[in-house]
Amino acid sequence: MKDISIVGGGPAGALCGERLANAGFQVTIFDERLAWEKPCGGGLTHKAIEAYPFLLETNQPKKIVRTAELISSRGHRARFEMSRPIVIYARKVLNGLLLDRAEAAGCKTVCSRVTSVNTDGERVRLTASGEERWSDFVVLAAGARNRLLPETTALGASDLEITLGYFVPTEEDIIKVKFLKQFEGYLWSFPRADHLSVGICGKMGQSSSQQLRRHLDEFVNEEGIPMHGAKLYSHVLPSPEAQTIRRRRIVGRNWAMAGDAAACVDPVTGEGLFYALRSGDLLAQALSEGQPQAYPERLRAAFSGDLEFAANLARKLFRGTFLGGAITTRMVQILNYSPAFRDLIRDVFSGSQDYRTLKQRLWNQLGITAAEIARSFLTPRSMASVSGGACPRETPR
Ligand SMILES: Cc1cc2nc3c(=O)[nH]c(=O)nc-3n(C[C@H](O)[C@H](O)[C@H](O)COP(=O)(O)OP(=O)(O)OC[C@H]3O[C@@H](n4cnc5c(N)ncnc54)[C@H](O)[C@@H]3O)c2cc1C
């Protein structure tokens, strides 16, 4: 195998291309837009920075955010410092940085749309802007809307979320996340170098675009975000079910998928940038070693086992109840009362706490958390300072 075509020059395709070119392959990356402002929060957690330090070291404009605020559906708020900062990029900048690195490693980049991929023959044939191209292998990294599906199935509605948002020309220093009642998804405000990305994500088929837009506009008003010059965006985001993560085919004889196309996204948080980079990287490693079939197993060992666990957790987290109130509301309230619980959430937010050991950690510190809550209730001063007050039984609005 010598020639590799990559469809999609986002984080998955660009990093995969860079690694393959460094390993000596002739790589062509096709992207219909190359570096562009893909609808996204643009937040990179600690695990991405740890694995790819150049994301922090580069001089490209980015925002380093250390403070986050969680807001419950009833308006309780908890603000905390994250254990590791989140680095936020505009996607045009991030994609440009990754594509520049791919080109520097020797990749050819072509600005054109791929309309068909045929993997039946000895060599792969693809059509880009009406022209036929041939290669030995094709990497499909064309994102969540990818419709190039050799021998595999498209992601269904139950594996997808709808997102709506605004790019707002204003500055902020904290990340905000708001939960809604009985709603699988959340609202966010992510500050970037010179603007905010504010948005909402919700499971496909569970809310209409109008409902999402209404929640989003209410959030923007509540948070007093100045909307002059704001631009609306919308996109789909994978939110894969456990069985999709476990069973969907992502590699064949002469093709493989990476990033959103392979549904490599955290079903709870919607974090996809790290998983796009890591899947592109792992695929490049498997190809360089002549073992493309080993790719799914390596993905599983690296993170997809954890994402499968998260997929089973997502619904319970967003819709479940605890002590008579929504889990998300209790989570925000307990954050204010318990430093041990706050430490745990800081690590989840920063991306340094995986899902499989989260349950055990929660159990291990249950006693401490309970004692800290009890202490807060017995200390009048700390009770008064807690935003949202003591844990009331949640009554429907
Ligand atoms: C609103 C929103 C907010 C998000 N916020 C965050 C966040 O804060 N942090 C985080 O980690 N993740 C976030 N994500 C997820 C993240 O954006 C994705 O997981 C990530 O972009 C996936 O990278 P990728 O390379 O797989 O795909 P993409 O970034 O989607 O790249 C795919 C590329 O393929 C190209 N392409 C598509 N079809 C073709 C074709 N037929 N021919 C040629 N080119 C084609 C596109 O132009 C695009 O450049 C968010 C997603 C959304 C929708």
C-alpha cells in the first residue's frame, strides 16, 4: 500500500494524514472547504492537550479557560475552578493549524467535494469534483453527515443530536453549561479568543428545531449575552448508542472511518475533538504497521469501551432523579456543598476522569460527600452563601 486518500480535512482526517505522511505514505486529503468555521464549541480538554501538546504550544489564537459554571434547570448555579484548563479554538484556526501540519509532513490537500467512493475493486476509486481518483486505501473522515458508506450503515436518529447555536462577537472568561428539565442534552456558552460560541444540543427526534431555538434564546436572554452581530449555526453531532459503538463496522479491506464518521464522540458531553484526533492517530498507526484490521480493537482499548459505558449513563444522567429531584439539579447543588464532589466534577470537566472509574470514585467518597453536605447544613454562614439554597424537593414548574 502506497497511496492513501483521505476524505475530510477536519481534526480526524488532518491528523491521520500527517501521521501517514510521516510514515512514508503518499497522502491526498480531499475537503470541500479545507479550513472553515465548522459549527463547534471548539473546547479541548486536558486529555487532548496531554496527547497533543502542540495544541497548547502553538502561537495560534486560542482561549485558555479555567473557570466553569453549571446551571440547573431551576436556576441553581455552581461555579468552580477546573483542575486543568480547557483550551478553546475557533475551528477555522484549529483546522488550519492541523492542515498546515499535514501539508508540512507531505500531504497533498485538494479543495473539492468527494461524491462517490467505490471500494469493490483492487484499488479504491473516488470521484472528486467530477474527476476520478485512484488510491490503495481510503480513510473516511467526513464528519457526522458522512454519506460515503462502503459496507456499513449510516448513523441513525438515535445516534445523533441536533445542535443550534450562535457565534457572538463578545468576550467572556468562563464556560457555562445549563441543563434543562427532562432533556437529553444541554445549553453551553464557550468563550473563544474574540467571540463566544453559544449553543444547545438535544437528541434527534426528541425536540423540534423551534423548541431548541426557544430554549437557546431564553438562555441567551437569561445570561444577558449581547446579540448584536450574532450568527446562527446548526449542525448534527453523533451521540452514539452503546450498541452502535460496539457493533458498527468502521474498517474494511481497503477503507476505514475516523472521527465523527466513526461515531467517536462522548455521548454525555458531546466532546469529539479529542476522539477525532485520537482515532485518526490510531488508524494511521494501524495502517503504518500494515494492520488496518487491528484498528477497532485499538480504539476500544484507548477509549471506545469508555464511550460505550458513557452511552449507557447518558439517559440516566439527563433524565434520572435523585432525592426527589433531577440528577443534574442535585449535581449542581451538591457541588456547592461538597469540596470532594467538586474535585470529582472538576476532573470530569477537565477530561481527566474516565467514566468506567467514575462510579467507583463516587462510591468511595460517598461518606465524605455526605459529611460535607451535613456540615454545610449545620453551618449557617455557608448555607447562606450557597447559591440556590438548600436542596429543596423539586416541584414541576
Ligand atoms: C455545535 C457543536 C459543538 C461542538 N463542541 C465541541 C467542543 O466544544 N469540544 C469538542 O471536543 N467537540 C465538540 N463538538 C464535536 C466536534 O465538532 C467533532 O467531534 C469534530 O469536529 C469531529 O472531527 P472530524 O474530523 O471527525 O469531523 P469534522 O470536523 O466534521 O470534519 C469533517 C470534514 O469533512 C469535510 N467533508 C464532509 N463531507 C465531504 C465530502 N463529501 N467531500 C469532501 N470533504 C467533505 C468537511 O468539510 C469537514 O471539514 C461539537 C460539535 C458540534 C456540532
